[in-house]
Amino acid sequence: MTHELKIHPQYFRDVSLNLKKVEIRKNDRNYQERDILILNEWDPEAQKYTGNQVKRKVTYVLKDCPGLIDGYVILQMIPYENSN
């Protein structure tokens, strides 16, 4: 499944440089391993998308662990390489 999501500029930069390899998200989409995340940079001050986008593949979903708020997950991700 593919999910289009907003991401703030300070996090977008680190994801696009492959420095940030996890996302903490509310699990309102039933995230699964092998899902594709389309992360669209969102400027909260301007209240609009910047047009920048990165794609990532979910490789691991961590949920129901101590310290994690109920209903949230940690998504481990890698750059998405479309082999089609």
C-alpha cells in the first residue's frame, strides 16, 4: 500500500539525505512492512507544500512497545527503488 504523508522541512531534509531512517506516526493507516511512503515536504509557516518529495519503503513496523504512545508506530524505512 502507498501512503502520501506530510513531513516538516527539518525532518524532510534529514530523510532526503538518508540520515533519518525512522518515522513515528499515528497508526491510523494500519502501516505494514513493504508499504511505500510518499513524504511531501509541508511548510507549516506558509501552510502549503513546497513541492519536494521523497519515497521510502517500510522495512519494519514497531508497535505496542514500552514508551510508545498507544496507537502509534515506529516505521523503519529505506530509500524506495522502483524496479518496474
